[in-house]
Amino acid sequence: MIEDDTIKLLRECNAGVKMGITSLDDVMDHVRDQNLKNLLIQSKETHSRLGSETHQYLMRCQDDGKEPGTMAKMMSWMKTNMKLGG
């Protein structure tokens, strides 16, 4: 039997991975350097793999997980665009 705290942790990890992927997508359009772009692509692939793994664990626990909070997504988007000058 999986503990409730473990499920909560998996939910947070999965939501964080989703936020990471969204942030990487936001930045990727602004990157001109191919080496940096390749690193971001690799990071996104790693995040996607981790997201799939945490989602599978959640499914085994019969839990749907959660989406990142709307306010957190909005703040992340604003910070990214401010720093990129967009």
C-alpha cells in the first residue's frame, strides 16, 4: 500500500515537470544558439520521460495527478518573458 504522502509527492513532481516543459517551450522560441537549443531539447526530453514515469506511478495508485496552478504558470510565463525582453 502506497502512503498518502507518497501520492502527494508524486502529484507535485508531475505538476513540476509539466511546468518545466512549458517553460522550456516558452524559452525555446527565443534561442538562437544551436548548442543551447540542443541542451534545451535534451532537457525537455528528460522532463517528458520523468513526467511519463510519475504519471505511470500515479495511475498505479489510481490517482489522476494535478495540473500546475494557474497563478504559478502565469507568474512563470511573466518572469520568462520579462527576462527575455518579450
